[in-house]
Amino acid sequence: MAMNAYRLPRVIVPRPAVLSAIIMITVAAVGCSSSSDTTDPGTIAQNIDIEDGSDELTPDQEVPSNDTQLPGGSTDTLIPANLVLSPLPSPPLTPAPAEDSEPVRAERNTTTAEAYFAVRDPQIIPADILDDLTDADFEAGPLPAVISTPADVDPATNTPPFFVDLDNVEVFAGQQLSVLFDPEDADGGLPGMFPGNLPIGASFDDNRNGTKSLTWRPLEPDVGIHEFTVTAVDPAVPLYRSTHTIRIKVSLPSDLSTIVNLPPSVNNIRPHTVQVDDPVVAYIKVGDPNGTIPTLNILNPPPGATLTPHPHEEAITILHFVPDAPQIITLDLQAVDSVDPSLTGEQSVTIEVLPSSDFIRPGARLRQLASARDLLFGYAVLQSYYERPDGAIYTQIAGEEFNIVSTENSLKFDFLNPMPGKFRWAATDNLVQLAKAQRQTVHGHTLVWHRQLPPWVKRSALADRELIMREFIDRVLGRYAADVPLWDVVNESLEEDGTLRNSVWFEGMGASYIDIAFRQARESAPDATLIYNDYDIAFAGPKSDGMLALMQQLKDAGTPLDGVGFQLHLFADFDDVDEVIATFQRIADMDLDIYITELDISIADGQTEAQQADLYEQILSACLDQPRCKAFQAWGYTDMYSWRSNFNPLFLDDRYQVKPAYLSLQKRLGEN
């Protein structure tokens, strides 16, 4: 997903394959993209609140007549016309799903599912680590700097920013580590800087003198070799950057008593609103920075509550109860250290129980009004919604309001197939069961994407990537084609400037990967609707131009493409709806269908719910007025679970109450 309104600088720099003194990368000056899974709620365990070259063609060279050229102009961006895929190999390149990946019936009192029998995955799949760093890696010294150089910058006259005296560091568990990051620029000025992912428990502190410090006290679970990356930003050209990575070796001291024993904790669970007589489940996770498993005490369990150990994770306990009257329930939770019982951590969570009358919405249901207009009207479902305290009311309202549902995270490669031959089918299986019970169409998202890939795919040989991709598509569609008629086959293949992204898939196949993915999807699911999905393509600009060119070139190549999915992650003051309408018409003129796949409208400072409601109505009108617009789908429906929840972007609030946007959608659907 992308936020149209702020465009922050962003450069994606691939990890260097070989060591050199400096690695130079020339990039176009592009704006920021923000993916649909920036917050990625579905990658958390159980998705509960326990809180990603060939030669240039010169203008006089002629492109072969059977090829289609994409933006970029190089020979590796050619899509052969009418490609015929070779048969998938037998035996396959990558292990097929085995019986040990087949879901099993979920334990009683562990879900809120009532309309079907919920299943769970049968096993824990060990983490796959992209880089298993060794002592030799540590001794080799810091990685070379990776320099991102915009096309309009000459390094001979503007040298890149850098950090002074960085080196790998070694520390014993329990010791306090402080690493100084002192940026400099030979051309003058003070560079900015930002870190990569911080180690758990670490901070990156501003020293108020132009420097910052990584401060971290690693503990027993941190033993091993870690990488920490910081990027220096040129003071004059923000897209001119220097990324530096150090390695931190954490060892156990000879005297383990020198490691401080920190108190345990209960992971945060947000307040929830539920309905009287609905089942409530709370997945309560305890943790200890020192790596032991604390004991959980629920100091005031609700009447009739049951506790069930999690089938895979010792640190998680599942609380189940059914509230029988409106009330405010406060659960007081305590974690007790396994070594020193005097060390405890406390957490309280509030659950508001409302009568069913408080969830009644005025007027006709949205799905009823949309179905009368032959429009698919839907939402993206929260992964493992049935393991949330409010899962019952969440699914009830979704069933009443929507006739189509998108998978949010459960079909993404890293979640579904995290290790070769290991699959996690349960979340999607449960969604398919729910959709059948609620008479909803399922929209599969997404088969091919550059983000949320498992490490084993990222480190695969380039020559293997076509088969890895095709086998994944075939296995997913082989399981779900009968139940999932609509698919985002390729997601977000374009950069902001309209050129193709240098993704894992592009590296292996060039631009042909898009065509190959669609052809494999058509072979595996002959009757499915196959679409391309992207953000920032509905408004005028180079990315929209690149998308239109790509769609035309795919059609010219005979690619089995049925439509385009538009991600519209907007702010309430967005005023370019006319551009959206014009882009929709260009797609319709290509004989392609239009799907609004990911819509939300955020309210920033100074904006109002009235503006939000008006814009929802305008976007819906753009769809209703375009005969080729087949679906109108929000990315969620309640602010409670939005990836942009700080901006309250959806049409029910976090207590499942109607907002003006809901009423505006209802009104527009009911008009002629």
C-alpha cells in the first residue's frame, strides 16, 4: 500500500553479492512507496495482539517482432509473445506439500469460530535464517558501504556521506554495548541518518551533537552474530546515501551470574469490544528477556473461563469465556519469573461487552445494495481473526456487510511456505470455510510479490527462480482454485518512476516473470480471473504511465490478463478523483476490468470525518459510473485492525460503530 499525500525519499539497495571497497548503485530519483504490509500484523505469531544486465538498445536498434519491450529499454525487459511454458518438472525442483503440513482440527475453546470447524497448522516450522553468520564473517570486518547515487549526482564533485571509524564489535551477554555513529560529508554539511531494524531491547539515541549511538544490552537469547545497518543521508541530495553494516558478536561470559536477571512480562493486548453471548478468546503470551518461560497467573478470571495451553508455543495460554451480560471486564495478568519468583510483570486488559442492539446499523446492508448493482463489495480479512477476542463480532459484521473478501497475509509466500516443503494452510482454509458459510467470493492476494519472501527463496540460485515461482503458484492454485475465483497474480512490480522493480523475480527472469506468472496461473486455474495489482497507479504520473504501458505490452504478448487492481490508500483531502476516473477509462479502453482492491481513507490533522465520507462516496461513484469496475474493496473495515489505525481510515470505528463514511457508502449504493 502507498500513502498518497506524503512522498518520502526511498531507495531500495540490494545486499552486495561480493565484497569490495565501495559498491556504487545508480538510482533514479523516485518517491516513497509504502507497501500494503508495512505494519504486517499477520506475521506475528497467531496474529494476536502480542504485540518484508544486458546491453542497452540504442534508438536505431530494432526490437524483434515477436517481443514486447517494457519501460527501461534494455534487452532484459523483453517479453516474448505467445510464450508456451514447459511442463513443470517431475520430481519437482522444490519439495511438494507433505501430509505433515495438512491442518488438523483446532482444540475446543481456542477459537471464536462457530459457523464452521476451525483448523490449525499441525507443526512449528523452524525459523529459516537468511544468513547464518560465522566467526569467519565476523573476523572479515565490516561489510563494504553501499552507495545509492541518483542519476543527477556526480560523485567526482559530490562525495557520498560516510561514518567515521566503524568496525565490528564483540560483547558478552549482560554487558552494555554502545556504538557511536558519527556521519561526515567531505563537501560540508551534516548528514542525516537512520537505522535498519533495531535488535530487541536496543535503542538508537540522538547525542544532540550530530552523532547517534546504538545502545544495547544483549542477553542469553542474543548469543550469536548480528548485523546492524545505518544509512547516512547526503545533506544536499537526500536520495544520495551511504549504507553501512557492522556485525556484533555476542558471547556467553564464563560467569553466567554476571548476566542480570530481568523481570518477565505479559505481552500487550489491546482493549477490545465484544458482544454479549459471543465466545471470547485471548491468546496471552508471557516472555522473559533472559529466554526462560515465566508462569502466567490470571488474577481475576471471568466466570466459566477455561485455560488451554497453546499446541505449539509454551509461552502462550488461551483464555476462553462467554460473557452473558453487558459489562466492562478487566483482566489482571501476571508473569512470574521461572528463576526468581519475586520478579514479576503485570498487564491489564479491558474488554467492553455490549448488547447486540449496540451493533445494529441503520438502513440496508452494503452487500445487499451492492449485489443489486452486480458489484462485488468487500474487505480484506484480518489473518487468524478467529483467534482475536472480538473475532465473533468481527466475522458477524463482515458476513452481513460484504459479498467478497480478500486474504490479507495468509497467502503471502513467507507465511504460507516458509521452508521448502513446509506449508501453513490453516488460515486460508478457515477463511474459505467462513466465506462459504457467509456466501462470499474469496479474492486471493497475492501470488507473486517482491516482499514477504522467505529467506530460502531470496538466497536461491537465479536459474531456479522461475521454477520456484511456478511451483508455488501451481500448489496454491491447485489447492484453492475451486474456492478462490479471483487472484492478484503479480503485485507491485513497478517503481515510482514507472520502470520495473529489480526484484528477486526480475533478477531471475527479467520482465518475463510477469508473463510467466500469469501463464502459470492460467494453466493451474483455467477459470480464474487474473489481475495485476499495484499502488499509486490511479493518478497521473510516471508510475501510472508505466502501468498503462505494461498492461498494453502484456496484452500484446498474449498474456492471460483479465484486469487491474488499484490500491487507493488516500488521505481525506485527496482531490484528484478526476485522474482516477481517467485512468479507469484507459484501462477499460484496453478491454480490461477494474478492481478497487485496497481502499482506505486516512484522516490526518485538520481533516474531518465529513471529508473522509465524501471521498469514499466519490471513489465509489468512480467505480459505479465505470461499467468495467467489478469490485470495490476496502483494506479492512474497522479502524481497530487497520494498518493505518492512527489515522482512523475505515468506515466502522474501533468499537464497530458506524461512521459517516459508512452512511455515505450506503447512500451512494442505494442511488440510481
